[in-house]
Amino acid sequence: MQVDIDMGTTSTGDVARLDIEELLATRLLVQGNSGSGKSHLLRRLLEQSAKWVQQVVVDPEGDFVTLADAFGHVVVDANRSEGELIGVAGRIRQHRVSCVLTLEGLEIDDQMRAAATFLNALFDAEREFWFPVLVVVDEAQMFAPSAAGEVAEDARRSSLGAMTNLMCRGRKRGLAGVIATQRLAKLAKNVAAEASNFLMGRTFLDIDMARAADLLGMDRRQAEQFRDLKRGSFVALGPALSRRPLNVTIGAVETGGRSSSPKLIPLPDKPADAEDLILTPTAEDFALQPAPRRNAPTARATTDIMEKLSQAVARQESEPAAESPNRPAPMSAEEMEVWIADTLAEIVADAGSGFRSDAQLYQDFLMRGRMRRITGAPLSMPDFRLRLAIARSGVDDEMAEGEAWQSALGLARRVPEDLQGVFLMLARAAIAGEPCPPDETIARAYGTHSKRRARRFLDYFEERELVVLHTDHAGKRIVAFPDFDAQTAGGDPDAEDAPRIDAAE
């Protein structure tokens, strides 16, 4: 059933229509600087579609809770335990009730964790509850950042994974992502790229205009129009909106947010006794309890380590050679490569390394280098992640020189960095003709204990047309790689994790 909702008017005076059924299949990205009217656009979309489709709103500032009175949305305070959020999300899908997940009052790390838990629970709902849901995420750059920032690595990783699942794989589970962001440059590319519909608002920075123009198929000269858009005006493109870029002015809304743009109000006349009025304490002042003093945030471990490394480098460079007679000679390129390979092997051999973040392992790697008097970083962070993924895969020197493995490395660069280790582990097993690793092994390679998440990784690889999954006559799982014509032997997904057995044995 086709349902068109009224989003406002076009530049030609016609009604700007949005096909809800098409939107459910193709997703939507809204972009615009602060004050461009993104929240107004989302509110118009939610109000117009409320009677047609179930809605879930991830609301960082609590602006959309006003939908509850007019349209019956259930307001879910995210300040709950992980188990409570998972239970609420499961019942939301089961009973098909629209809701607003308000994250107001939480620190950014806690907001990311709560949103990730809630979105993952929506994603993991039982198949019988895969009804269509419009999942609206405001300020999406907070939950799917393009780069690590001043947040905990585990929070960033879980939040980015949840957003990736929503935009990349949510369609089959009935989840249609609608994400809004102030800055395209701050939004993870693999999340933004999955949207097929776009509403681009007023933007001033060149890097954001360039990305917006690229998504809309415009050249740089046409992108200049984003600077001239008025508040509430957007350029629309996509199968649910328009087949060609179309200027749209968003219509009025019934409800309002709790926050609004500041308006100038004339100042009152200054009282004659203004100084006494302000500075003279009242009885209420003495009755007030002082707010608890917040402890100064402790410096992050990464910062401390980097400062120590910088100081070590400075001391090393300033020391005369005569004062350090026992200093080892600088490593040659071949010796450096051997040291890198051996160090990565030691890190991977540590049983707990799989459950430590890449950032922590990278700092461990750098510290080992300093212990060997290596100046600077032997590997950049992206190179370290790839080399770590290769080390975790268990590939030997002979296989690493083969054409099939080189093809696997090329394909690995097409998946998110945190999934490269899983992908290469499967590729190595396929090239060696070994049984497909069980779910427990795949989960451990990612740094999780969730077997369900391991199965989602395989589904994700298949959706990206990197692998083909099938079973043999005994019902065992096989992972095939069409690009380099290799496949694993049949493996039991539910088998217990066990050490890898080389094909030669």
C-alpha cells in the first residue's frame, strides 16, 4: 500500500510528498547546520506518519517527548539498567507501540551506551515481531562518529556498531533508519552511505557542502546553493522523495519542542537599586545546600601514555651517544619488520587481548617499542589495526605470499576496521580448506561473547556480497569467497571454541 505524506511545498508550489512505504525500504539522511530546521523537519515527518507506521525516536535532548500527548508515544527514560532497556525495546517491538527514548541528563558516554543497547535490542527482536518501524536518530554524529573523540572506546564502538546495524542491515528486520546530523564530515561514512534518500539543509563549511553535493550527484558549483538555503528549506533527492534534486520548504507542525531558537526581548528598565537587589543575600540563599563539587576528571590513560612517550623521545634525542654506551644500534628495515611481526604475535597470544580495544593494544605496542629504544611510532593506527587483524587470522608466511590472500586483504579494506579480523580469519580458513569456525570462535575474534552477534557478522558479509553462506549435506556451515574461489569445509556453528588446527597437520 502506497502512503504519501505531506512534507510541505516545493519550489514550484506543489505539495512535497514523501512515500512512507518506499522510505521504509530505502532510509533517509537529513543534514544541516544548527538552526537550519532539522528538528522541525523530523517533527513534521513524525507527525504526518504517526498514524501509518510505528515510530521509535532516539532523542538526545528530550525535544520530542511532546509527541506523547498529541500522538500517544511512550516516553522511555534512558536512565535505566541495560536489562531494563533491552526488555523495554523487546516489548516495544512486540506490541508495536511508538516511543521516544530520551537521553536527556546523561553524559555523552552513557548516552551512547544506552542508545546502542536499545537499538541492538530492537535489531535482535524475534522474527515474528519484525514489523515495520521508523527509527529516527537525531544528532546522529554523536552515535556514529567518523573518528574517535573524547569518549570511552567501548561506548564509541558499541554505538557505532548499533548504528551500522540499523542502516546497513535493519531493512530485513523492518527497521528503517532516519538519521539527522549537523555535520556530514563528523558522521561515519559507512552509516551515511546506506541512505538512499536525502534532505540537505543550510550548510556553510566547504567539506560538508562537498560531501552533500557528492551524495546528491552535484558538482562543486551547484553545492554553493546550500549556503543560501533559508531556515526550513532543504534540497530533496531519493526514490521516496524525488528522482531529481528538488527544493522543499517544510510545512507547519502541531507540536513544539521544549527548546526553541532564542528570540530577542527588550530589557526591562534598570531598577534604581539594582546593585542592592542583586548583591543583598536573602533567607533562601542561606537555606540552599551547596551543589556537590564534581571531582576533576582524571586524565585518560591514552593521554598519560602519550605524554610519557613524548618525554622519553625528548630525553633519548637529547642524550649524547657517549652517555648511553649500552644503547642498541638503530634497527634496519628488515629487523624492524621482524620485531613488528614478533610483537604482534606476542600481543595476539595474550588470552585477554581479544577483549581489549584496539586503542589499548596500540598503546601496548608503542610501549614495547619504547622499551626497545624505537623512536616514533613503528606503525600508524590504521596500519596497526590491519596488521593486528592479519596476525589474529593465523596466516602463515607461505599463504601470505599467495594471490588468494592478497585478494582477501583487498576485500578486507571494504569492511569496517573492527570487522577486518573476523573477515580475514574466515578467509584464511577458506584458503586453507579448514572447517568454518564456530560462532564462539568468530565472536572471540571480535572481542565479544555473543554468538548471536557472530552470526550477524556473517549475514553482514553476505549482504555486502563478500561471501556466500550455505550448508553441506550434513547441515554444517560453509563460507565461500567468490572473488578468489575458495571456501571453508563444513563446520558446526555451535561447536565449542578450540585451538586452530593447521591444514598441514
